[in-house]
Amino acid sequence: MMILYIKILLVDTRRVLLLYILTLPWKKFDSATRFMQVKVHETRSQAHSTSEERKVMRKQQAESNSQETASHKKAKTDEEEEGVVHEDGIRAEFEKFCKTITEHLSVKQMREILEANGQYSKGEDDAVVPRCQDIMFYGPLDNCPICGGKLECSGDGYHCVGDYSEWSSCIYSTKEPPRREESLKLPKSVESTPISDLIKKRGNPNKSRPRKEISSPKKPFDGMMVSLAGRLTRKHQYWKSKIEKFGGKVNNSITGVACVVVSPAERDRGGSSKVAEALEKGIPVVREAWLNDSIEKEEAQSLDAYDIASDIAVEGKGIPLDKMDPSAEALETVTAELKVFGKRGVHKDSKMQDEGARILEKDGLLYNCALSICNQKKKLNDFSIMQLIMSSENRLHMYLRRGRNGDSLRADDKLEEWENVDYAIKEFARLFEEMTGNEFEHWEREKEIHKKHHKFYPIDIDDGIEVRHGALGLRQLGSAAAHSKLDSVVANFMKVLCSQEIYRYALMELGHDSPEIPIGMLTNFHLRRCEEILLHFVEKIKSMKETGPEAEGVWHEFSQMWFTLVPSTRPFTFRDHTDLAEHAASAYETIRDINFASRIIEDMSGSTLDDPLFECYKKLLCSVSPLEKESDDYKMIVNYLKKTYEPVQVGDMSYGISVENIFAVEVSACPSLDEIKELPNKVLLWCGTRSSNLLRHLQKGFLPSVCSLPVSGYMFGRAIVCTDAAAEAATYGFTAVDRPEGFLVLAVASLGEEIKEFSSPPEDTRALEEKKIGVKGLGRKKTNEKEHFVWKDDIKVPCGKLIPSEHKDSVLEYNEYAVYDPQQVSIRYLVAVKFNELDVVYDTAEPEPEQ
């Protein structure tokens, strides 16, 4: 017999066991023990062992390792199972505790416990009970680490019920909230109950409190494959990252996908090949709102409810605009009548505007207010209209209306007649103060107002007529163009710029198309206020030290502020610089320019002018003339366009470009060609713009970008940005498959004596702005310099095929040029273009006759 002393240490979550195996006979050794004995022998006499012996020992070692691995896995599994048992035990204990509490305490007593411990105690009874149970079992909640507000237990999570600022509720939420290391305080009404000892024992911080185990939430797109098709409101790359973040995957084809997300416009025009194939195979084709709603509601929504077939004709269905796909929304808003056209506009739904009624004006004040509030945490995105209306018979009425932006059909309104004007004015002022927390007359006269918590904020409407009301439709302007004094080609050009459609589509694409708010007729004061808030936020995030939830709070506050000042049917939380550039900076610039267009076009709806297009043309103080297609300049521009354009990819479709017309322009606000030729380093460059912005450009020239952001178009600060690639400029045209016409601008820019080159955002754009130094941003693609040429003696034309550059890591795809002085840029041409689908094959074969 042999003696083997072995000490084995086993560890689990609750105890440590020391097992001593003593005086065991050899025949009872297991394989692991035999290996230990053999191992000792091998160590002593390995030099003398035969090859056969070594093979045997290796085999025994392998068997032993296998046994050890199995033993280790079993131990680990036992630990995991015991952890689950432990968690289940805590859950069972909590459920038993909750049952006892519910049996012995009233809801009133639970509220008192919450109040005694500084917890959130408001709300419905059903919400108070779980809150109280949570703090009694797991310990009192500490305050919000971001705003200092109170935390509330809601379901499996916790969120702050406080306010980040007067503009925004706090959005802090967590699964593991901070808790106070202090005893639970009991009110007198609870101390006398039979379970007070149980509560005190559980609420004692000196005893280890259990940690609340919360299972990881399921992501809305878990296990789903999604395909994207067509032009959506956000780029495909944006949605790809979102879908992947929330558990799904994106496939370029329809193989194996759960659905295809598409714009209804794809179905209206017959659908792309991807859509057609999906419909043929019975794969659901849903609108983009399905993605938004699934993410917002944290679970995949029913595909049937978002089928595009239900959105083809939305008129009369009562679908809120913020629930429609943008293309479906366009069908609704492109023809929707604007309900308030300006400061003197009587609301359409009052039914008094057709009876000769007018807004009451007294002591220099017009009693017409539009109010707005956006608080996404509270699910608020509301407008309110307040008007005192005097009928043609001098009978005074007060009209009040309130609803959600984009959901006019469900808005509440009231029309009430008043006999005494002074009493009506007092009531109007009282309601204004109740809704905003500010005095009406002080606001109207001094334009001073302070935003109050959970209160509306006034939208300062100007005295004029918004373009969606004052302009006419393209068809209506057809007759005006046919009879205009202008050249027929110029008259048709002005017809486009004076039509309602381009402004309605621009506002729809931006999500600022509510018919309740005349966003295209704001005062300069209001526009400056928007610009100031944007600039302040841009500077704030440059030096922002906050991270994580604290940083999210900063971005969320700005989002609520922005969408309160600039009401939207689709508010969201800005997340990055790209969001700011596309949905704040660019949106502001477009709204500013649409406001300018409203003042140029004024009121054509009841116009008695013989030639309204000619009257608008005269206000521009510029000259526009079509180029002859056989002229050298026309041919040069077409060649420049073809060489520097690349097909635009939208989903699975590619779009080429063709030239419809080219106009030579002379803008009075810009330097003439002779004046610009006196300046150094002149280059003929492309500029992209929305059609809705052109009237301002033609009268005022280009304005510098509103702010500095590290993204294309804003990277070099408050500058006028052009490019040598028509492909880059075309992306700013914002056309669509159902309105493929747009404009590109050609301008001569003088870069000055000193030119700096960058392939990444400069650290200090202010120095560039102050010194007005010319800038060239180096893109990943450039035009072939061997093909460049000189035009008009000394103006460089960087016309050449697009080729890869040396700057493969640049943040820019194409070269950009920045000029800081508007007097160094001269607009020379407008190129009317049309985007065409490439590689589209139409089946023109006649069907075979039946046999």
C-alpha cells in the first residue's frame, strides 16, 4: 500500500472547503490520482525510460488533462448555476417582501415613506407602489448625478424626473442607480404597523443590501436582416449604423431579409428592381418610419402597420405628418393650405378669413401669437395659436388653437365672441402669461422674454405673406410665363423660382413644413436669435469636457431649444457634427433664404399685376440671360461638368446628369467680371445650392456659412465654400426622383495672395476668417491637372477627369475652396440640370400572341 497526501482546494460563491485524502489504497485511485503517481515516477527516472514507456505516459497525461478540463467546466457550470439560483432567490425574496408590504401598507403610507426619504412621490398610485417597494428593499435612491433631480424607478430601469434647464427635461437613465448608504426613514403612520421591524431590518445599511439584478434588454432588431432602398431622409450609412447598433444587420440584396425599407415614392414611380423583386417574393416593403418607431419604442413594430401600400394616398386618412414617410408627407404638405400666412393672417380654421375678418390692431400691437414647445422627454412637440379677430361687422372674437406639430386634424380649437374689447385684451394677455410665463405687451414692444420651465416660447412672426401662401403653383404660373415681357427661357426660369413647390419641398425635406406656423415669415429678430443659439452651442461643444450621460444632456438640451425656436414635425436629438450641419446649420440657412424669398414674391394669389414674374425679376436687381448652345462658354461649361461629375448613388440606383440650360448672370451685389479680374489667384468653381435659396443669391450674392463645424461645407469656418468637382456641388441640389431638376452655380473666386492647404479640419478657423486667407481643402479625389486650362485671360479652370489624390486619409472626398470676403466671389453662371437614372432598361417588347 502507498500513502498519498493530497490537498485539494475547491472554491464556490459561498464557502471554501479543504479536503484531505488520506491513506487511500492504490486500487481506488482514479485516473487523475494515477497520473500524479506516474508523474512523480517519470520525474525521477525519465532519463532511463523507454520510448514505449514515454508513449504510455503521454497517453495517461492526455487522459488526465481531459479529465481536468471536464472537471473545470463542471465547476464553472456549477458556479454559474449557483449564481442564477442566488439571483432567483433574491427575486423570490423581493416578491415575498412586496406582497407583505402591499398587504400592510396603504398607497398613502407609501407616499409618505417616499417623501420622508426625499424620493419622487408624485404620479399615479400604480407608479408609487413599485417605487416604494424598490427603495425599502434595495435602499433609497440618490439624486441624479447630472442635474441633481430625483430618480424614479420605472419597470427595469431608473430615470430622472428633474429638469436639465428651462428648455429641457433631464434624460439621465440607468439600470444601476446610485443609492444612499443611510437607514430608511419611516413616518409615524408606518412605525406603528406590524411590519415596521421588517422594514427597519431591511432598510439598515449596515447589513448587506442585495444588488438588483436586471437582465439585459432585447434590442429591437435582434436577429433581423434589413435591406434599404431608394432615397430616405437619412443616408443609408446612417441607418446601417443604427440598425447594427440595435442588433440587426443590413443586406444590399433582398436575400434573407425580414423587410425592405423604402420611400413610398419608389412605389409611386413603379419601384426599383429591388422593390419589384421584394414584392414578387412576398417580402414586406415598409416605410422609413418603421425604423424610427422601432428604435424609439425599443421593440420591432409590426411590419403590416408600415406597409407602403397604405401610404400611397394619404390625403384624408388623418395620418399625422410625423408618422408618415417623408415622401408620403410630401403628397400631403405640397398642396396643404398654410393656415396663418403672417402677423396679419387670420387662421384658416377660424372660418372667418373669407368673411373679410382681420387681426385686431390696437396701440401699435397686433394680437396674433404663435407659440411653440418641444420636450421630447415629455413627448411634447406642440404649437399654440392665439388671435383676436375682428369681423367685417366689427364683432370681436378670440380664437385659440393648440395641438401637436404635424397633426392638425387632432388639434383643439375654440372660437369665442367678446363684446368688450378691453376685457378681451386682458384675457388675451392673461392667457399669454399663463402659457409662456411672460407679459404679452413687454414681449411685443421690447422683444424681451425669458424661457420658463415647461412653458411655451413665442415664434416671432413678421408682418408679411409667407411664400407658401403668396406664391402660385407651377401650373398657375405657366400662363404668367407665356405672357411675360421676359425672354421665354428666363420667364420659365423665374416661374420655377416663384413657384410654391420648391419652397414647400425644401421645408418638407427639412421637417419644418407644419401648416400651422409660417416658418417662412419670421422676423429678423427671431432669425438672429436662432443663429445666436446655434453659434453658442457650436462654441460650447468645442471646449466641452463632459462625457457620457453628461454630454448627452448637453446635446439634448440644445435639441429641445432648437426645435422650440424652429418648430419641426420631426424633432430628434442631435448627436454629432454631421447632424448639426445637416439639420441645424443648413436648415437655418435655407429657412433664412426662404424668408427672403417671401419678401421678394409677396402676394401673387390675389395679384392684379399684369406681369408678376417680371415684377419679381426687377426686385432682384440682377440680369439673367440664356447662353447660346453653340457658344464657346456653353461648350466649356458642359465639358467642365462632364469631366468633374460622377454618378450619384442613391440606394441601388445611380443618377447621371444632363444640362437643360445655362444662364449668364450679373449680380449687382457681387463684383463684376472686370472687377474680379483685378484680384489675384482666380478660379472658376462650382457651388451647390437648393433652388429655394437662389432668389437670395441672385440679389445678395453668397453669404458665408453660418458656423464652423468639422464637416464638409463648414470645415473652414464662416466662409463661402466652392469646389472644383461638379459631383460635390450636385449633392447640395436636393432634388428627388419625382423632381429631378436643379441648379448648379459657377462662380469666379479670388483666393487672395496667400493660400493655405488642409486635408483635415484646421484647429483655428477664426484666424483664417480674420485675415481672410484663401483656403484649399485637399480631398481624396482631385481633377487631373494636365487637363486644366485658363479662361478669360487669367482665370484658372480646374477642369479634368477626377482621379485619386495623394491625400487618401483626407476627411474630404473632393477639393474644397474657402473664401471669407463676399467681395472676392462673383457669380457668373447658373446651370439648369436634370438628374437621370442610369442603366435603366425598359421592357418595350410586345407580348407574344396567345397560341
